[in-house]
Amino acid sequence: MLELLPPPPTDPLWDLTYEFGTDDRPERLNLVLGVYRDQTGTTPVMAAVREAEIRLAERSESKEYRGLSGNAAFNRSLLDLVLGPGPGGPADRAAAVQTVAGSGALRLLADLIWRTRPGTTVWVSDPAYVNHRPILEAAGLKVRPYGWRDAEGGFDTAGVLRELREARRDDVVLLQGCCHNPTGVDPLLDDWEALAESAVRGGWVPFVDLAYHGLGDGLDADLLATRMLAERVPEMLIAVSCSKNFGLYSDRVGCAIVLGASARSVRHAETALQNAARTLYSMPPEHGAAVVTTILEDEGLRAAWRAELDVMRGRIMANRADLVAHLSALGRTEQARSLARQKGMFSMLPLTPQQMLRLRRQYAVYGTTSGRINIAGIPANRIPRLAQGIAAVLDT
Ligand code: PMP
């Protein structure tokens, strides 16, 4: 049977990572994957996570199955974290289902859309996170791209709003809540307000992907747009990842949130999500969700986690500022200016695929062919040489 399988495409990001693994130049720098690294190049276990794991190891008595929605306390904590705590807010008309990380949430919500209306069009930014289109199409949905950046490299408010005027009622628009991957370009709060107005007027449903909250302007600031949308629109879908902001990449922790106009529709959506999970993997893994819950439910651990997250964010911001300063010093002011406006773990270098290849060949710097680099992956002492490399390939 397997002889019948035609050669399948491979994942370009992981291909580059494997190529990096075979590069024996000591100065090689992997800026391909979106993983936070500290100054030593390590992706650390956060201290709050380690402490939560110790507590869990000491007190856990059973590994019995959880329910179909996973860990209920985790789901409650994530609803509070994302939508804001307390009664009277949008969390009152929402349900959350624990998922296999952010990717699992995207897929489960895509399945929910398909189960609701198989012909639904999902609007996806261009450029988008590499896995957005494949996940949506794998769930059977139609994808339609919409622009993201203007000619100056900022958010294209007028252009996006113009395109979304064509969105039909019950179309879904995928938005990244903060730290847009791959561009680092986010709408400003006024732009978000205009997007909310467009959704209410046009009847399209926002589908917010949250993977980097806490790594842009701060945890609450990064959640502001999502919370504002949730206050304004009748229905909304949110895919939450705990991979980056808890450093739980390999534990695969996240959740799918649905907001509905009635308790009945929310209940139905939650059951549909459970049914989708049941046919894919039955139930999500418990460990990472238990770690996140232990942190969020304990005042001390929660404060320690937030402080650690602030340190990570500070390192990313310092790296970007330093790269901007070095590029400016090399006379690349235009490129420096557009990098300075970007936020979060990624930046998009204004380089062609050929220039990115040259950066890899001549400077051992691995970014994606589209020009995306992981700002959090640069050791501070490597920034001057990285800037020199960028400036040099810009001339070629
Ligand atoms: N959304 C975006 C925008 C991402 O960048 C990522 C990870 N790179 C994800 C979702 C999925 O993250 P994970 O499945 O590792 O939680």
C-alpha cells in the first residue's frame, strides 16, 4: 500500500532546522523556529513551572482519565486569564476546552466551524503563520487571504477594512491577538476598534489566535484587543497556546475558547469541540495543564511567573533595540525603522529569499526564506555581526 504514496511535501521550517543540525560552523545561529532562548542559547524551564512540577509530583495521587474537555480547573483559569476575571464579563458567555497546544486549538476550532457550516470561508492574513492555511484546509474549510502590511511596513488599516467589507455574514476572520507571526506588525488599539466595528456591522466572526501574549507589550496589554473584541462581538473563537509564555513547548498545552450569543449555542459549541477531540485524540494530556493551573491558582507562583515572563519580554525588546541601533549605525535607517515598529518574538527582515540564503551561506544565520528571524534566539554578543551580515547582503 505505501508504495502508492507519492512523495509528500516536507515542512520548510523543520527542513531548515535539520539543515542547521548538519552545519558544523561554530558561529551558526538558528533563528528559524519560534522558541525563546536566554543569553546562553537555552530554552529554559521557567522557575514557576519547575516549582509547580515539584508540587504536583509530591501531591498527585492518580492519573485517571479527565473529562472530554480535559482539566476543568485549567479551562476556568484560562478563561479568566484571557477574558479577564470576575462575573459580568465576556467569560460568562464562553466555554473553554483544553487542547493539544495552540495547534490543537486551531484545528479543533476549525472542525467546529466545519461542523457548523462546511462551506465557511476563513479569511487569513497574507502573510500568515505557516500552519494557518494547512490546518484550516485539513479541516475542509475554504481559505481567502487578506493583506496585512502597508507599503511602509505598518498595519494596513484602510486596506484590511476595505477587503473585509467583502466578508459575508458568518465568514470567519482569523486574527492574531498580538505579536503577529511572521511580521511582528500588530494593529493599534484604534485599528482593533475599527475591526470590531467591521465585525459587528458585517456579521463576520473573529477567530483570534493567541500564541505570544506576554511577549509583546506585557500580558494585560497583549490581551487588550482580544478582551475588547470579546466585549463587542456576539460570537468569537479563540485559540490559546501556553507553549511560549509558559515555556511548555513539548508538553503541548492550550485551549479552545468559544463565545456565543446564548448559553444554548455555547453549550452546543462546547459539545461539538468535545466530539471533534474524541475522534482525533480523545483527551488532551494532563501534565502541562496541571502545571499551568497550579501556577495560575497560586498567588505567589502566578506573580513569579509574570515576573519571569516580563524578563523574557525585556530580553526580546532589548535584542530588537540593539539590532535596530546597529543597523542604524551602518546607515540602514529605513530597515531599522521598520524593525523598530515590530513586536514580539519575530521580526521580518526586508530581505529576498536569495539574500536570506546568502545570510545562511556567508554568515551562518538561519532565518526562514521569507525573511523571518526569531529575535528571542539571538545571543546579545552576536547582534553586531548579525547587523553587519544583514547590511552586507542588502547590497547584493
Ligand atoms: N499560532 C501561532 C501564530 C504560532 O506562531 C504558533 C507556534 N509557532 C502556534 C499557533 C502553535 O503553537 P503550539 O501548537 O506550539 O502551541
